[in-house]
Amino acid sequence: MSIYSIYTLMYTEDNHYFKGTKEYYDQLSKGKHEDNETILKLVRHKYYVEKLSLKKVSDEIGIPHTSLQRLMKQYGIKLRTRSEALTLHLEKHPEAHQHHLGKITFKRPEIRRLGEEANAALRSGKTYEEIYGVEEATRIRKLLSFQRTGEKNVNFGKKRPQHVCDALSKAHKGIPQTMENKTKRLKKAFEALRMSPNKLEQRLIDLVTAHTLPFRFVGDGALIINGMCPDFVSTDDTKMIIECFGTYWHSNEVTANCYHRTEEGRQKVLSDLGYKVLIIWEKDMNAMTDNELLSIITTFHKS
């Protein structure tokens, strides 16, 4: 029987192929319904040939999802594995966002690559609030904090194994602890971390680019000055630095034992090296419009 004939046979006025009553399911599951084989052919066609998901097959035919799944298992219609279903979904929707992509082993590496690229594109440069919304982002942050606090932290009470300490000691033995060597180590560390601009820095990058201001982003480790990595440095001969200070990372509780990370310390150290420094705090930047921010940077550069 052709698919067209099956559609004609099963179609009803309410846009479903049949009306789902309990008696109907009982007859269908026992193989006593007169259209039993016809319905199974239709299910096989939609699931295997049209490659629809189980949910879409359920919606089109009119059988509840769980009933259809039970029926398919009963009559030996093999269901896709989770990996096969996700692979098929990514083939149809390569831009799809897969949170648990890494937990599934694909037989086809290119499908994994497509999903990872889509995942990175959707998340890149975005905060939890932009991805999940304010309420969900707050819940996630609290959960992450709870999972890593005190004894729940995977590194709680742990020390480096002795062989690691010995290897580090051997690697650094005989190397002078000069600023040049410290700078080299920091550059390697930044390269390994693959640092990318945060939300504040990206806003400044966009502003600098749009108005061709003589500054470039170096917060990814491109420039180390006396053991410090500034955010922006001037590209002309003015020796100017712009710093974006995050509320948390430059708060008193975080910078208590690190003077050069405080506003006063950063100003003093860089000024002694001949740099002019503009420090913009996160809360102030968030309260400014782009025009106000542009005015501050332009005035600073002309000073």
C-alpha cells in the first residue's frame, strides 16, 4: 500500500490520523485492530524514512508519546539510541546548543565538531544572565559556589604530590628570578589559559574600533609590564594604559595581599614606570552610555 493511500485511509477531520481512545489502544496493543498493520507501516515510514523524532511522530499520528514508544517496542520497531537521536538532530540543526555534548561518544567526529562549534558560538562573550536569564543564572551561581566551598571543593586539604614538587624544583633550579624570566612564565601561562576579553573589555574593544582610538587590547597576555598584565595600551608614543576593574576581582577582600592589584597600587607602580593610567570601575562603566565612555577616553588621551 502506498504512503498516500495510508494517509487517505487514516486521516480524520481533527487533523489526526485517528482518534485516540482507550479502547483503540487496547485493540492496537493486542493486535486486534483492523488498521493495525497500516498504522505500523505509517510509524515505520515516518520514523525511518522521514527521520522524524519520536515526539513528532507521536504528534502527527495522534498517539501519546509514551503509548507510541511502548507500541514500537512491542512490535520490534527499533528505537534510536540517545547518540543516534542527537546525531540526527545536529545534522538537521547544526546550530543547535547541546549542553551535554561531551558526555556522548559519537561514531562520527564531524558531528561532535559541529555541536562544539555551535555551543561555543552561542556562549562566547556572554554572561550566565545572557544565556540563562537572571533568575536561572542566580541559581547556577549559588549552586557552583555551594559545590566548591570548604570540604566540598575537590582540592580541599590537598597538597602537591612530592614528585610534582621535585619536578618544579628541578625545572626552576639555576634560573635567575629576574623580571624577564617572570614575564616569560606569565606569557606562557596566559597562552595556556587562552584568555579572551570579558564583557567590559569587549565593550571597550568595540568602542575603540568603531572610533579608531589609538588603543589596543593586551589583556590576553600580549603585554606584561613588571609582572602585571594591563587591559589596554596606547598604540602611539603616549605610554597610556586603560584598566577595567571588575567589582569582585579588585575588591578589598581579593586584593588584600596584592598591592599592585588595588587602584592605588596599580596607579603608583605604572606611574613610576612612566605610564599614564585610566582606571574605570565596572559599576561606573555599567552606568555610562557609550558616548559618556567615549568622552572619558578621549579626554584621557588628550591630557
